[in-house]
Amino acid sequence: MSSVSNPLQLSERALHFLKVLVERYISEGQPVGSRALAREAGLNLSPATIRNVMADLEELGLITAPHTSAGRVPTAMGYRLFIDTLLTVKPLQSNVIRQLRHDLDTQDTPDELLETASRLLSEVSHMAGVVTLPRQEAVSFRHIEFLPLSEQRILVILVTNEQEVHNKIIHAPRQFSNADLQAAANFLNRTYAGKDLELIRTSLIQDLAETRDRLSQAIIDAAAIAELALKDRSSHRKPFVLTGEINLMDFSELASMERLRSLFEAFRQKEDIVHLLDRCIETTGVRIFIGEESGYRALDQCSLVTASYTVNDQVVGVLGVIGPTRMEYERVIPLVDFTAKLVGAALNHKSLSPS
């Protein structure tokens, strides 16, 4: 992750001080004063010289003084320069690698795999783990059958794409006969075979209106039930799996009730998180949003480290860790990167996609 980029053309001494300050703040979570910085930096410099360097870093927007504290903390810009220029990523510990491999390889379904990946990211990082569900390709309607059950229930047998069969039980407003349901199925199979499932429900309402005069009321009613049966199967599906958000309460900078309420509300609403993760899915490799870089106020004190995962050489989702900006990036980055590779390999090996 290290880079030779130094857009501000800082001196080696200033970069060294920034690196020491960021690492100490990440470790202890307390503003770093000039005396502590001098001791940690291991350089024989006068207090005045150190204060001058810190003043320069502050003027450049890389560090700031919180409240009235004499110490300094990194800003989002300071973290960014640290990550892009000064960070040395640490290899994952062998026991972590074994745990990741074992727990992910032993999952039977894609849903279990993604739930486990989110849990592992949270457990290993001690922060929140997030995994988006794979993007689904267009689903083509092939065939449908209705079987009447007791208590006005109907079994829907839906065939999509080439051979995918989906069963669903729906509750009808009244009892329908076999003839009614067969007529509705014939109408749907004749009219919509081969069309995109996402578009059928919209066109179904319009087509029924246009052909209402030529259809019996029973068929109209049954087709309306079909419209209910063809609701987007993914509409109630979670856009991502989030685990361990309660871990964020352990970090003092996130622990105020107001901040936690805002953060957890963002998790509940999902929209902002989904938009942010969608930006990540278009990038290969690891991507990091630090504080206000995300563009969402609820995440101003958080960082998001993500990596995309692939199926059949196509990026289909992202996973990552959400935590405070002072997270241990050198440990989180390889964790996220390696987990993404394992998830992609597992999905490819099993030739599975979430239902």
C-alpha cells in the first residue's frame, strides 16, 4: 500500500513526524503532544523545532488540535497522506488465514458464505463487517403454473432463465378453480415467455387493462394474483449484510449518543451505505474512504475499507470494514483484500449465486 506520492512535497522529517503522530494516535486514541512526539520520533531535536514542524503540518491541514487540547490528531487529509505514502501493510497472521479459509470453505450456500464473511470481518477487525450481495443478472420469465391449495392459498411454480425453478405460496382474495388458474397460466405463458421478469409486472397491469373486454372476470382476477406472484423476488432482500456494528460503541470518538444515533440510522436506512458501496464496486482492489471523503455526515468520523470480489472474472460485489478513522489500516487492508479473494474463489468453485 506504500506509495512514493508526496503531493505536498513535505520534508522527510515532516513525513516522519506525521507517521509517528498518526501511529501513536491510532494506538492510543489520545491527542499527541510535542513532547510525546519527540520521544516517539527518536530524533534529537529541540522542542521549538518540533513545534514548528507540527505547526507546518497543521497549516497544511494534515493535523488539528481538538477542542483546547495541546496535542494534535490527524485529519482525513493527514490519514490519506499516511495511507498513500507512509503505510506499511502487515501480513495477516497465520491463525487468521486458517480461520478465514476454514470458515468460508465450509459454507454450503452463497447466503451462508456472505453472512460468514461479514461475521469474520467483524470478529477479526473488532469493528463492523459489511458484504454486499452479488449483483444479479436479468432474470427471464419462462413458464408459470398455479396449483390451488386449501384456505385460498395458491402454489406458484415459476421457471426462469433456462432451468431455475422457484416455488412460492400466495394467499388469494377468494378460492379459484383449477380452470381459472390454468387459464391465467396459459395467458401468462403465451404473452410473457422470454421477457424480463423485472418488467412483466408493470406491463401486466397495462396489458390486462387493454384486453379486459376480451377476458372473463375469473381470468382477470387470476392474472391479478399472478401479478402478486411475480413481485420482484429480490425486493425484500437485504442489499448488504452488516455484522458487528455494536463494536463501534467501543471507540470513544464514536460513542456519543448523537453520533451513534446518526450512524445507526444510516445503517438502518441503508440508502447512503448502498450508494457508497456502489461507488466501491466500480474499483478493482482495495478502496478506502476516510471521514468526510464518503460525502455522508453520519460517516464523518468513520473510515470504510473495501475490496471487490469477482465471479467468473466479473466484479459482482464488495466487502469491507467500517470503523473509526483511527483504525489500524496496516492490519485491516490485508484482511479485507484477502477475504474478498476467498469469497470470490468460493463462489466460483461452487458455481453458486445467492437465491
